[in-house]
Amino acid sequence: MFSPKSFRQALCILARLCLCLYLSVVVARYLNNRNYSDNIGRALVKIHAAARFGIDANQLTAMLLDGNRAKLQELLDRNAGIYALVITDCTEVEDACGGQKILFETSPSLLRNREIRADDLINYPYVVLRRSSSSILDILKHQAKGEGGKGTIIGRVYSISTIPTFAEDYRLWMKDPFQNDELWRRYLITMTTCLSGGLGFWILMELFLKIRRIERKNARQREQDLLRDADIFLRQFEAKERQLEEEERRSHSQFEAYIGRIRELERKLQNVDDYRRSAETIIRELEDEKAQQSVTFRAELERTNLQKQALQAEFEKYRKDPRKDRPGASTALEMAINPQFANSFEKRVFTAIASSSTCQKGDWNVVTNFDVAIGKSGSQFVDCMVISRDCLIVVEAKNYSGRIVAEGDPENTAWLCHSADGTTVEVKSAWGTNPYHQVREYTMSLMNLVKRGRWKLSLYGVIVFPEGTDIGALAEKIGKFYRVTTFDRLVGLLGNLDAEARRANTFTKRPSPEQVENLIRGK
């Protein structure tokens, strides 16, 4: 049995198919109308070319009187298939001629699915055929009767058009579409082509809609997974909060019991000074330890409460976001579920990139704490990495404020930070002599991961300092692929590097950011 949802989907698919086929039939009718007009135009040109074969009434009269039937039939049929001729025995002057009989007619093959009947000839134009006369008496006689002296009427020639209208011709073709007729064959080819095209368009449209349905289903599944994880972590935070409160209550009760016992002991030994001083010392130490533990518990409880509130806020923000089915929309929620930053400046850098419009639209993916040293003896965790369709950018955050200078060449000497208070410290790096060595080593390690794919991707390294830091003594651009900047200019610099990589990869097939991330993760 079909479910109601499946039945509705089948009805929608059938409706779209009927619409495509209907539009195909409409287009085919329009094109066949053009084919009909072209065919009629060629026929008219043929008539003009064959005008020298025109039929003269005197010729017909002479042949009719001579009884030359074969020559007369040949002359009637010589009309390019555009009109048919019928000769009757009518000798009346009036238009209506009852009881007339057909003596000769054009070949019946010229009139498609039509039969010429004498009663219907009144609806067609005609020419009177007269016997020529040289007698003066006959001429005067006919002039007296108003016949113009042209001779005795011996018959009529009716002209019947064999060109049907397009609507008539189209209806006849639809009754027998496979008849051996040049124009009708063109009708059939045009209709078949349009129906094939409409069916092909319907198949492509259904394929596209199916892909979109799969994408929406995956987005909903991803949303459900994130919401489930967020709910689990919320429950864990609440359980931890209750556990800390219970431990604090238990510790408080235990210390109160100890202090009560010691006070009781103090009352028993109140006449002994040494014991009293010892008891007071013990009480003071226990009270200090109790206060210290209480402060620790409170701080841990407050931190847990703040984490819980932050997770709840990100959870509500994600749930109400209308663009949550786009790639990258769940980054902030994932960050709240799994804290992953060594210091607040790294978190600020990640948040600024993740909240940029480019990342929100899904053109960038941003990851943190990614080990690029796959296959090496040690680990190389990047602070932040931006992934686009055309490039990967390693971002190294250095939380040093002041004036940054190099002891010599910025590429090969240590970097120093002169703070506003007059102190000078060396800018630390996890690898090499300075941050440039570190980001370059991470970028070269990342290149080994990129080589596993079939796409050409540009790699860049960026060292970012807090806003207000003076980096004028350093080269903002180190080589072709490395940059030094401040926090307030970071997102704009990332956009420029992405645009530069895009120009370099023009006219090549590009992967999505998700495909690039799967590549470097080895999926």
C-alpha cells in the first residue's frame, strides 16, 4: 500500500509529466503550422513557375466539342495539385443550376478525403463554356437575349481549391499520422521530436528535484543529530551542576561536623592552654580549607552554568535560523558543544571567520585544531583553517599587542614584540624560529594532503595579530603565498586570497568546500 505522502509525490510527478507533454504538443503544433506555411509557399512558387500551363476556356470548349477525352483529362490534371476542375453539362445562365451532371473532373487523388458532388458545386466559382459561332443571325439572336453574342452555352468549368486550412489538414493528419505524405511526415517528425524533448526535460527536472529532496533530507538529518547532541550535553551540564551542588553540601556538612567535634573537645579541654591553641589552629585551617573549597566549587559551578547558558543560546539561535540547512550554519553550535580553543584570541578569530557572510552562505568551511602532520613523527595542529572551492588558508593567531619587529630578515630571524609598557618579548612559535616558519611548515604539510586529490588547489598561510598591533616593520606579504595582518583586516584579506585563487583556477571544474574537507580528512 502506498502511504499518503508517496501517493501525493506520484501525483505531482504525473502532473509535471502531463504539463511537459502538453507544452511539447503546443510547441509541435506551432512548428507544424510553420511547416504548413512553408509547404504552401513552395506550392505557390510552383504555380507561378508553371503559369505557362494555364488552362484557357476556349481550349476546354474545343476539346469538349471534339470529344478528345484523353487530352481533356490531361489538361484538367495539369494544375500542380493546388485546385481541382470539374466540367458539367449545365447550360443555364443563372448561378443555380439544378440537375446538372458532372462530365469530367480532376483526378480524385488531388482532393484528400473529399468527394465532389454535383449538388455542392453551387458553392464554388465557375466559368461558362460557349460554342463559338460565326453566323450573324446567331450573334444577333444571342445579343437580343442579352448573352453578348458569345455563342451557345455548352457547359461550365468549376474551380475547387484543394488547399485545406491548417486546422483541417492537422485534424486529418491526426486521424492517420503514418500516411505516406511529405507534409504529414514532417508533422510526425516534428511531433516526435518535441515529445522526446519534453520527456527528456521532464526526466532532467525530476532528477534535479530528487537531488534537492535528498539534500533537504540530509539537512534535516544533520539538524536532528545536532539537536540530539545538544540535548545530551545540556542534560550532562545539568547533572554536573547538581553533582557539584551535592558535593558542596556534603563537604559543608562534613566540615561542620568536624568543627563541632573540635569545639566540643575545646570545651572539655578549656583549662589546658596548649590544647586550646592547637584546637584553634586546627579550626582555622579547616575553616580556611572549607572556604577555599567553597570558592572552588562556586567557580566551577559558575563556569558550568555559563557554558550551559552559552550552549542553550546557540541551540535556540540555530533552531530559529532559517538558513540552518546550508553548510556551515551549524559551526557555532558545534563549537559550543565541543570547546576547542587554547586562548580567547583564537576563539575571536574563529568566530569572526565563521560569522562572515561568505561562510554563512556556505562558500567557506572553517575548521580548528586540525593536525596537518599526517604521517610525520609529531603533531602540527593549526589554530584555524579556511576551506573554499579554490584554496585552503592556514590561519595562525598570535596574541601579541604592541609593535612587532624582526631582529633582521623577517623570514629567517626571531620576531619581537615591544609592548606599550616598555617590555620586549619574543613572539613564540610552535615550530621554527618565528611564526612565518611555523605557518610555512604547516602549509607545506597540508600540501601533502591536498596532493591526494585530483583538483588543483592554492594554499596560503596567514599570521594574524590583534587589532591595533603595529606590524609596519614587517612585510605584509612574505613571498607569494604568506601574509601578515591584524584582526580587523583578516576577513577582507581572506576574501582577496580566495578571489586570487579563483582567478588562477578559471575554466576548471571546482569541488565544493565539503569535498575539499573530506579530501584532507582522508574520507
